[in-house]
Amino acid sequence: MLFVGLLLCTIAASAQTLAERLGYSPGTKLIIVHADDLGETHAVNAAAMKALEGGTINSASLMVPCPWFPEMADYAKSHPDADFGLHLTLTSERVYYRWGPVAPADKVPSLLDKDGYFHHDWENNTHVDAKEVEVELRAQIERALAMGVRPTHLDSHQYRLIMHGKELFDVMLRVAHAYKLPVFVTRDWFAAYPYLQASLGPDDIVLDHTVTIEPEIPPEKWAEFYVTALKNLKPGVTEFVIHPGYDDEELRAASRERSTWGAAWRQRDYDFFTSDQFREVLAQQHIKLITWRELAGAAAAR
Amino acid sequence: MLFVGLLLCTIAASAQTLAERLGYSPGTKLIIVHADDLGETHAVNAAAMKALEGGTINSASLMVPCPWFPEMADYAKSHPDADFGLHLTLTSERVYYRWGPVAPADKVPSLLDKDGYFHHDWENNTHVDAKEVEVELRAQIERALAMGVRPTHLDSHQYRLIMHGKELFDVMLRVAHAYKLPVFVTRDWFAAYPYLQASLGPDDIVLDHTVTIEPEIPPEKWAEFYVTALKNLKPGVTEFVIHPGYDDEELRAASRERSTWGAAWRQRDYDFFTSDQFREVLAQQHIKLITWRELAGAAAAR
């Protein structure tokens, strides 16, 4: 009888939308405007800090293994209300500018290429050891904590921990639970990656949707893509995963082997999300901004 | 009798100047114009590559642990005649931009601070374990070799391996001998660090002098300092240890906590050593440029 009662409570909690749990009516449109890859280069840090001060980019996540992480840790300490997560990183995808693990290299050999950096990419035959992933994720979180960062959430660089199978997602989720941090997951992904839903529990925060621009969009259609996405926004909580940065010498050099997520791409994201046009569409469409800090606070209050 | 003969040969070889060993008359003035810190930032790499192509900066050394090392390894592979050494690095002296070891972190704990980066600085009470130094130096050389760099010499970032006592210098020298690479040492340092001379053997290359600019020189006296040094140059082989870089956003951000060896400093070095004034003084003073590759070749031919 008690069991049935608990089950019904759980179902009722799940049936309530995330917006309702936050105290909004179910039709409310809420977005997190989330900058990825902070810490990777100074050009990304500088653009994100500027945009965060403007207020229309309101959340971000930090790459702990990257050399410019200390700049963001310093900023996070002096801006304790900023909504910073950790962008858990297991790849070093660039060619001329690279980084490796926080954990001792000999503890995470399956994550490293022959030169000792994280792999550029994970090929089908790359064996990534789940135990080593856990060692590295914990090392990244521990370094961030030791350096004074108080993260509000976790997400995964290049979605490696989301889209590479149940075993790695479960590692991420276990580590997140250990540190009492929400993980960025959206219902949009459940059809393609059913193990996500199977692993998540009723207390895990699940966003409703996500929007991110893809290489198919030509540069001149950038603003149009985002405006259309905002005008067609569904009710609930949507994370806009964006990649602001300055198109300067450093970022051009660091990303010069390909244009995708490169310097000009990141400048376009910066330009749109700091524009008057973006502010105006938000107002016209009655879209509210929300942060991971608010989501985690509402979840904790339940 | 044989022993006395060998001893006399050794003394005779030592008595011959380095310039003579290279086939020059003892009065010849030879300089290596050596850029330090390549690999540290893109702004340093880009300035050095440009200056090397101009020809008046003719030698450099690379910081293997730094994130922009892959850019220089790629350049070194496509410029096999360039005179690149390895700038053996055991400190991460900046605040907002940092790096750590190439060796597994748990193999070199005495080299690391609480956050896992190389120490900013070595205080008097910093215990640096010589065995761990050897592990890290070998790891840096092995990564460089694996990435296709064929170094012509070794030197020491911030002179840590030169000026921190006999034990660490002997480690550097032992590793250099193992890889058959010359180490940057000059007779100028023997008075202050007598263990250098005691450890060096007759086959080690020892430069006669070095010139490097110091924080006491005001910016407006930069060119004057170098011109005076060139006009007063003594015969023999002198290494000019310089720090070219571009005074751009990246380098300003990476070095913003202090002006010494900062972005403007490095731009001044770039400007002087790529100037017509520098070329003209070289010609007027009959100063010849020489590289570590030529020094090592002459030593090997003996």
C-alpha cells in the first residue's frame, strides 16, 4: 500500500512539467542561453564574460583541462552569482592547440592519443574505458572545486558522455549524483538514445528541448535561424547551446583547420546573442530567461 | 705516458676557443639570436615564425608542456632546417593561463602545485625532487621526438636547471648527454655558479657570453640597450636570449599580472630584432650569425 502510494507520488511528480515545478504555468516559454567551451581560449573567455555582463547570455560551462581555465576560475570566484557549470571534457579536437587530462596520464591511458593529449576524436574502434572516464571526471570536478569554482551543473563537451552509449552516460550520472549536480539532458534526445531515459530517475532534472545551430546553416542565415527558433519555441524549458567567441588572431589560429565551430562561427553567435534583435524577439515572444541555478534550487526545494 | 698524452690533448682542446673550433679566427664575433618560449602562446609562435623567416632571428626553443606546442611541432616538421631546441620547462609562471607536466602527474608531485599545474615559482622552501625532474625532462624530450621535432639543443625555461644548484644541473646535463644534445651554458655564469664548470666535460659546448635585456631597462631605451651590447660585443660566441611576441589580446591577457616579459616587452624585442637598424649594426660591427645546429655539427666533427 505504501509502495503504491510512493509510486503514484513519483508518477505525479514526473507528470508535472519542469516549468510547473519552477512555479510557472505549463505554457510558459523559458530558455537558458548557454555558452559552451569557456576556458578553451582567451577569445572564448573574453567574449563570454562580456556577454554575461550584458545579461542575454546567462549561463555557461567551463573546460577544466584547458589552459585558460584559471582565468575563468578567477572570474567565477569574483562573480559568485554567475551560472557556471563544468563542461566535462574528454577530447582535444583541435590540431595546433591541444590539452590533456587532469588525472595522471598513466591512470587514464584509454583517453589519450600517442602524444599524450586527449584524442582528437573517438573513432568506432577507440576503446574508452569507463573506469578511467570516472577517474578523469572526478579529477576535473575536484580541480574546479579546489580552485574555488562552485558549479551549478554538468554537461559534456561534444556530447561524448551523452551519445557514446549507456555505460559512459551512467558514469556521468553517477558522478553528478555524487556531487549533487544536475546534468544537461533534454527529452529531445530520448528517441535517439533511449538509455538516457532508462538511467534517469524522478529526481533528475530533464530539460524539455534544446536548440543549437549546425554547419548546414550558411553564415548569412545565422540570425534568421535563431529568430525562427525563438518564434517557434515550444512551451517548457529549452537550452540554447551556443558558442560565442571573438574572431581574433588567437581563435583563428586555434581553429584554422576547419570552419565549423571556428572563429567566425563563434563571432556570429556572440553578435546575435548580444544584439538588440535578440532582446526584442525575447520580449515579443514573452520568453523568459532561466538559469541552472534556479532549476537546481527548485529541484532541491521539492 | 699515454695518460699524460691524453691529458695534454684535452687541455689543448679546451684552450682552443669555440670560434676556432668552428673554423673562425679567435677575434671573430659570432651571435645566436635566440627566441625563447615558443609554444607558450600563439602570439609568441606567430611572431617567432615571422621573424625566423626574415632571418635575423635564427634560433629558438620550444616549450613542450604548453598547449601551443603542437603548432610549433607542425612548423618544425615542415621546416627541418630551422634551429629549434627544447626549452625545458618546470614552471607555469602566469596567473590566468597555465600548464602542467608531460609526465603523469603522480610521477612528478614535487613539481606541481595544489591545483596540479607546475609551480608558479620555486620558493626557497619548495622541494624539487631531482629524480622527478629527470622523469619530466625525458617525458618532454620524448613527446617532442614522437611529434617529429628534431631538436638541436636544450635550454632551461627561467634558467631553473642552471641556477638552482648542482643536482638539477647534473640531471639536465645527464639527460642532454643521453640524447646527444648540447645544453645552453655560457662562461659568463661560471663565477656565480661554479658547479656548472665542475660538471661540464671537455666535449660539452660552452658559449662565451650571453646578452639578455632586464626589467631595469625602460621601454624607450630598448633599441639603445641592444645597439650598445652589439657595439661592445666581445669576440667569441654570444647568445642573445630574446623574447619576441605580438602585443595582441591573447598575449596581453596571458601576461597581464605584470609587465616583465609581458606583451609590450615581447613586441619591443620583435620590433628591434626584425628592424633594419639591427641588420645595419650587424653589418657595421662585422658580426656573424651562427646556430646551435652549426655548433653541434662542429662539436660532432671533432
